[in-house]
Amino acid sequence: MSTPASEIYVVAGERRRGNALRWAATLVLGLLQVEEDAPSVSETVIRRVDGSLVKRLKPGSISHFEKQISEVTTDLGTMDAVPFAQKWIVDAE
């Protein structure tokens, strides 16, 4: 019998380290109305339900982060643990 991914993993957006330059770049790009290209100040993090770190996914722009966190969250709620791990933990960049 398969185990749902949501019984083993949790996903969240967490602040990236060294955000001072990213905040400044995000602010400037926001003022120039190119928010989609602004660097994300958050990263998608997968943890076990006990809170231990499993994987920090490669960060990118704000729009990349929003799409990524949405997709991972959807997969967490709909996939079994093994396929979820193969997609997001083993194969993720």
C-alpha cells in the first residue's frame, strides 16, 4: 500500500539567507515594473513532518518561486511519497 506524500513531507516558502541585496533588487525592479524578473527572497523548502530538512529547491525569480511552491504543494496533496520524492527530491536541481 502506498503512503501519501503529505504524511511524510511538508513544504514551505522560507526566507533565503543573505537577502539584503535581493530585497534591494526586488524593490528596484518593482519600481521599474518588472517584478517577474526580480529575485525571490524566499525559497521552496521540503521537510519531513518532524521538521528535519530534506531539500532546498533552487531559487529563482519571484514568478518562478510562486509557480514552484504552487506545483510542489499540489503534488504534496495528490501524490504518493515515492513518486513525490523522485520528482522533487531526487531529480530536482
